[in-house]
Amino acid sequence: MISALKEKWEEVIGADKWNYFEACLSAICTLFLKDNKNPLGLVIIGHSAGSKSTILNMFKNLPNGLTHHTDKFTPASFLTQATNVPKDKLEEVDLIRKLPNRVLLVPDLAPMFGRKEQDVRESLSILTRVMDGDGLSNDGGVQGHREFNEECVFVLLGAVVKITPAIWRIVSEMGTRLLFMRMDRINIHSSQNKLIMSQLRNADSFELEISEIRKLVHELISDRIENIGIRKVSIQLPDETELELISKISELVAKLRITVDRESGLEQNEAPVRVAKQLINILKGRAIAYGRDQIIESDLQLALHIALSSVSECRGQIVKYAIEKCGEYIKLEEFVANTSYMSTKLREELNTLTQIGILVEGKDGNANRWKLDDKWEDLALI
């Protein structure tokens, strides 16, 4: 079933967008996991007109009312303190009560991530609590104490064009409640040109083909609901080798989320345990999407992509390139040519990554050069 969907997707939308769709589908499939107690948030980061909306719209109006879609979202709406709602109607408008075992679909999260730092911090503090999965309580001057004390396991899917470095610091401080999938930089190559030309020639039929893909998506979800059931299935962990790689990827995320404070120095904001659980869950979701009962080696590419997207963009790009060139020393000008950052920013991050044990520094005459620390060389095999 998924092979037909993938074939149609690559024909109409393009093979370069499949991984992002697949990640979202895998996140949704975590709702079928019997042993899952953790909500999962996955945010696509990508340029305008990069198919983010096309991807997320595939999951609107999923079967069995699985989707709660909204174009306007603030974490304050989870448990409302609105002054214009009668007390006996408050529960009807609480967002958190609509979410257990469902998908919260927010195609544009820019209003949340694009606010002032203090506002973002307050919003993410609420979201952090909700994404612990244990409910929420708050107090307000008008409605007083309000609470929802039931389990709330759900999936948040959203998208945003850009997250600034200042906001990334706040995201890092909240811990890995949200995972990210960063789209590749725009690179118009011949296959993309052919796809664009095909879409232009067949503009009248393009929307019809999109509808056909959406139908295939809904059929896949319907099949999983009917044959598995929400919160019903157990997926086996991978073999010991793959499990060790997931553990190493999780440790890498925790280290890459270390922040630098001028007074206190390096600060690690969390242990790798939480991100390991989230990555394993999304890989279990991918197994379900592909009709398997176990995580396998090919799933790990998704984990590594998400890991390097769930840290600041500069660090993610540096480490991605260092993994690609594993075992080789890399000069500063090579990092400039293969990332979207200039030398001053890169040198600063390269020094930090050396301090925290991701990279090893060497010399080429008077010039510095860096390579991936041997500890992480297994990641090059993924």
C-alpha cells in the first residue's frame, strides 16, 4: 500500500519531498503504539513555496476524526482563561480536551515562533507541560483554577519557515519535546526543473493528482486503524547494533543542544534519554507505516536527519558535513563552501563543537582544520 503511495508521490510532487512526508506519516503512526505515553511534536522547517503546506494538507480530515486542524494556534488555548466564555462552557473550548489520541495539525507555526523572546518562552513553557502527556492546570484572575488531569497523548504536526538563533536557544532549554525536520536548501537541479515544467504543463490535472495522493494517504491510515487500532500495537526494538546507534544519535542531539553562557560557560540542558524515547517512537511509527513489526537498519536515516534538524542550523550543517567526510580533516573554507554560514560564525561553532567532543582540531601548517571525533564515526555508516 505504501509503495503505491510513494510511487505516485514521487511522480507528482517529487522524490526530494518524500522524506519529509514520510517523517510526518511516521509521527502520526506513533498513535498506534500501545506502550506510548509521550506526545510527539514534529515541525518541518523550510523555505516558502517548499511544499510544506502540500505535505501537511495530506493529513487534514483524516479518517475517524483523527485530525484536529487549526490555522491559528497559541498554547494558551490548551486550557482557556478567556473572559468572554461562560464558566459552564469553558470545557467546550479547551483545546487539550480535543487532543487525546489525535493529530493537532498546525500548518503555520510562525505566529508562535516569530514573537518576542519572552512571549515565545511563555508559550513554550505551556507547550512543554502539555507535551509531558500528563494534563495541564493553570490559574487566572477571571476563571480561577482550571485543570485537565487526564492522560493526553497526541501528535503535533506543524511547519515554519525559519527559527532564529535566539529562539533556538529557548527551544534547546525546553528539552526535546519537539523534533524538527529541516528541508534542504533550495537547489534547482535538472530533475526539479523537469518536475516544475511537468506541473506547469498539467496545471489543470495537478490538483486532481494531489487529491488522488490524499486519498491514498487516507486509505493507508484507515487500513492501520482497522487492522491495528489506536494505542493497540507493540513494535519490537531493533537489534543491539541499531539500538546502540540510536543511543549515540540521541547523545549527539543532547550535546549539540548545549548552550554557551558568557558567565557559566557550557550548559547541557538535558540528558539523552528523552530524545532517545522520541526517536525510537518515531522509528516505530515508520515501521507501522511500512507494515513491519520491528525497527530495522534503514529506519535510522530518518532518525539522523531529524537529529541534525533538531539543533541549531549552523551546528547541524557542520556535523552533517563532518559525518559525510568522516575520517578526513576539513578546512574552514570547505565548511564555508558546504554550509550556508560565513567563516566568523563557523569558527565560533567549530571551537564550541571541539570543546564538547564532537569534533577534533588539527593543524595544516598555520591553518586550523577539523574532523569528526572517532567516537561518532559509526554515524557515517547510517
